[in-house]
Amino acid sequence: MATKKTEPQVIEVPKINLKPATIRIEGTSPLVVHKFSEKAKKQMLDKQMKTAKTAAKEAKNPVEDFMGALYWLTEMPSEFTEEAFYKAVKDGARFGFPTTGVKAAIVSAAYRSELVKNKVSLYGTFHIAGEFIEIKGVTPVMREDTVRLQTGVADIRFRPEFPVGWYADIDIVYNAALLSLEQLVSFVTLGGFAVGIGENRVEKGGNWGSFKVSEK
């Protein structure tokens, strides 16, 4: 019995049109960052592994907390003093913020504003280069805030603040077959206005970490 010959199925793959773009954002409110320091991560790991405590809890060092909470793009000084910090700044220290947080702000704002059907699709239309964007324009300062932990206990946090005047250049590659540059810029603008980045940002009910797209 003769068998019917099956014609090969042709699958058409949509053309990918990748284009680069650099979008500069400018802070419209202070940016407060809080990276988990190596000391804090070790304390958490020791607690999870139930490592026995060998000494009393160390006294808090505000400058160490401040310096450890920064995303250093250059080597962090081994000495945790104001003198060491400002020497590093004078010597060209550079600081950043995770690109994942910036992209999440852009995608979340577009989705919540119902400009896209789902987050996954938009995540695949553009990529931000590198692990960090560099925060430029200002030197971070140490701020002191009283916060309440989930346990209800009050604590004092010493965190880095980049005052208004900070800016960053975001290097992006986007699929122009699915997303225009004008749409991308609009999404970035909305991300800075409705979501923000860093601690106490807009989407968390705060007013820090907001930004706009530079017109320069």
C-alpha cells in the first residue's frame, strides 16, 4: 500500500532587527542604594548554617555600613573611614546600580499602565548592557534613617544617597521589529515616573529614585 508523501513544512521566522541606543536618565529625586555588604551576607550565612557565635556583636560602624552598601565599580578601600572614602573619590572611585533594577522599573511601569499585555514579552524586546549602570554627576553622601524591621524592632541604617543631580547613561540593544525607539524612550520615562529605582522608591510608596529621560 502506497503511503502519502508529506510535504515539508516551512516555518517563517520573523526578522530580528537589533539596534543599539544610549538613553541618559537624570534623577528627579535622591537615589538611595543599599547593597548587602560582604559582612551582612556573612552574618546571614552564619545564621542559616547555625554557626556558633564566637564573640559579642560588634559595635556598629556607620562609615563601614555606608561604604559597604555602595555598588563599587572600582575597588573599595579596605579601611572604613571618611578619610579613606574621600581619598578613593578623589582617586576616581566609580559607583553603579544594577541594570536588572532599571529594566524591572521600565517593564513594570509599561505593564501596569497597560501598554503591553505581559511583562515576559517586553523583557525580550530589549537588553541593557552590563551588570551595572554607572551613577555619575554627584558624590554619594551618608544618610541616617530609623527603620522598623519585620520583627517590629527599630534599627538605624546608614545608607548611601546620591543627591538630585545624579545621572546615568543606559546602553540598550532593542529589537526594532517589535519596539520603536520612541516607544522605548516612553517606557523608560514612565519607569522613572511611576516606579523608580533603589530604596523607598515610588512604587513602594516613597519618593526616592525617580528619574526622567534627558533631553540633551
